[in-house]
Amino acid sequence: MGKSFFQAFQIIYLNYSLFVYKFFFDLLFSLFQDQINQLILNIFSKNFRIIKQLLNFFQIIQIQQLDYLFSYFIIIIKNQIKKNKKKQMRALISILKNNSIPKSESLRFQKNSKFFFSNKPQTDNQLLQQIELLKNSLKNNPQDIDTLSSLGLCYQIQKQYNESIQCLIECQKIAPQNYGAYFNLAQVYISQGKLEEAKKQLLRSLEIEPKYSHPYFQLSQIYYQQGMLEEAKQNIQNYLKFNPQHAESYLFLADINEQMNNLNQAKKCYQEAIKINPKDDQTYLKLGILNLKMELFEDTKQCYLEALKINTLNTQAHNYLGLFYLQIKKLKEAKNQILKALEIDPQLAITYVNLGKVYEEQDQLNDAVSSFLDALKIDPQLAPAYISLGKVQTKQGQLNNAVSNFLKALEIDPSMTYIYFELAYLYHEMNMLNEAKENYLNTLKYYPDNFFGLFNLGIINLDMKMLSDAKRYLLK
């Protein structure tokens, strides 16, 4: 039975994503909790080779929530020591405590992270039962840091942060060199949004054990959230020194490099991720988008095609390949790819926007408008649809409608500051000089070196007989 479980874990991991693996593991644990407990007690205790193999496998795939389960199993086993086979039980505890996976590695990644693994029990009732089990165990041994740590994690899941902090600080008092206790306390502070306190705990954990890799990852996440990209980069690179086969970390590093405009480094990171996981269509897609940004058009096309080889139903890949063909003016191929995306998912609003852009390029403006309106029927808050609709209406001479749609896009997404220029141009065409001037000024606030913004603002000031202002903008 032990071998069967190991083989099941291995098959699931090698053939599916980590998220499928996580679901499989959680499902097994929730449905067969009693059987797994007995497996640990009655099977693994008789065959240490299998449990060592299983623990090594868990280390390889880096499932960070397992420390929670290890602590739970240790408590169960401790409660059985008074029964028979004491030597075997103690030996099993020794294996669990001294295996190469450090204690307290339960990561609770942030929700915009791709690496989140939950250690939350399947039901509230299970959680309450585990808390009672942990409390009872502490009555017999109040200084057991494994039990205290697990209780702290349970309280964290319940959002009883003060109780969780109290447990984990007690762990630090009992074992001040237990780096896992500092790491777990950092997770509670992160849950509370106290990032500076979390950083202090993570740095203390690394001070005690510099080879404990997971604080590097968590620090990279915190620095990233704080906009400190250089520090985020350094920490994720440190994490990768210990975990060179962690594809998701290369993807994270690629994202950081892109934001720092280190495009060649970003490309190398995507390529490393592909070496580790050559069947990930999403990585090919991201690499294709980067290649397009770098104007490596043939590489862009090949990446999108590779993504579609892996997953023919990848609507994003069809969409991006369609937009790529649109950019190089292969309109027939562009339309075919976008229509394939619509066949797969007719409710994906952005695909109708892309189809409308093809119609616009073919000068079929009415069809373009229809496509943009189809997109808005599905998603009335889709800002790019309003922008595309406004641009086509500008070509059709429907300036008032175009203004309304640009304003709607800005209302939905104020970060689309380039729309101010479109509005300024329309107001200028409509001879609404004050509104035009206001929007050109808004344009220059975000893009101070915009030539056309400066030039047109100078012309408007001439029209308004404001000669000194006109001269100032025109000379710029």
C-alpha cells in the first residue's frame, strides 16, 4: 500500500500541474485520513525505506505545506508510543524529525502569486478536531515545539492571529535557534499585512540557517509587492540556487526582469522554465509576448505555434497569434486564428475586440463596430472595447459618440492615461478649445515629452490668443 501511494503521487505529479497534484493530495487526505494515519503507523513503521523514498520525493517536488502534516503525524505517533512497538515508533519519529526537509516550511503565498499551496483542512470541523488534539498533546508536553507550531498554524487558518503569534513566539523562546519558528511567525504577519514585521522574522530565520531556502522566496514576494524589484530579484535568485528545478521561480524572475527592462535576461529565464517544464503552453505564450516586445517576429510566431502544439484549445495562443498576424498585415491568417479562439470560447469578450481590429484594418468599419458591441454585451466593463469603438467612431465622424466611449474607458480604468490625447484631439476637432487644452495638459502631465501634445497645445493657445503660452509650448 505504501508503494501504491508513492506511485500515485509520482504519476500525478509527473503528468499534471502542481495545482492538480495539490487537489489530488488534499482529496486523498480528506477522504482517507484514517487510512493514511494507519498507513503511517502500521505500514511505514515496518518499511522505513518507503517512507524515506516518499520524503525524498516530497523534497524534490517542494511541496511546502507538508511540514504541517509531518507535525500532525508526529503527534499521532507520539500518542501511540505507550502502546506496542515503541522502538519502531520512535524510529519513525526520528525519520520525520530528521529528514532533509526543514521544519516549519508551510508557505502561504499571496493570492497574485502562482505558487500558492493551502494547508487548510477541508472542513471547519476537521480544523477544530485538530486544534483539540494539539491542545491535549500540549497538556502532556507543553514545550513540544512541533505541537506549538502546528497549533499556531491552525490558529492562523482561523484568523486568530494573536493566539497564533503567541504560540509561535513561545516556540522561539523554547528553541531560539529554530529558524522555522521565525519563518512561520512571518507568515502570520503577512496574513495581517504587516510586511515589515514579516521581513524581520524572515531575515532572522536566514541569519540562523542561511541554507533554508524558503525565506528567500517569501522575501522576494514582499519586496516585489513593495516595488523593490532589485531586492526581489536578488532573493529569488538566492532561492533558485537551492531550488534550480523550480520553473515557477524562473517565471517570477522573468517578470521582474521584464519590469526592469532587462529583456534579454527575462528571455533566458523563460527558456530555463521551458527546459524544466517543456509542456507548459503558458510559458511559451509569455515568451512569445516578450519576443514580440523585442521585435523578434519569427521567434514570436514559433512560440505561439509551440503553445498551440501543446494545447490546441489555448484561446490566448490563438488570440495572440491572430494579433501577431494582424501586426504584420497578414489579415486572412489573423482572422482565421481569432475565429478559432471564438469557436473554442464564444464568451471571451476580448476576442471580439481583436476580431473588430481585423475588420477595422480591412476598412469594414460597420463590422468592426458590431464586434466591439458584441464584446461589450459580454463584458460591459471591458475598457479596451470602448477605446477601440471610440477610434472607429472617430474614423466614421461620430465624434460625440467617440468622446463618450473614451470617457467611459477612462472611468473604468484611470490608468489608461494615453486616452487624454485622443480626447484632446477630438475636442480640438469639435472646436471645444478649453476642453482640448485641459486634456493636452493631462497628456503632458503623464508624457511630458510628447511632441504632438506640446505642438497642439501651442496651436490651441494661438487660437485662444494666448501668445506667450503658445510660444512657450511651441519652443519646447
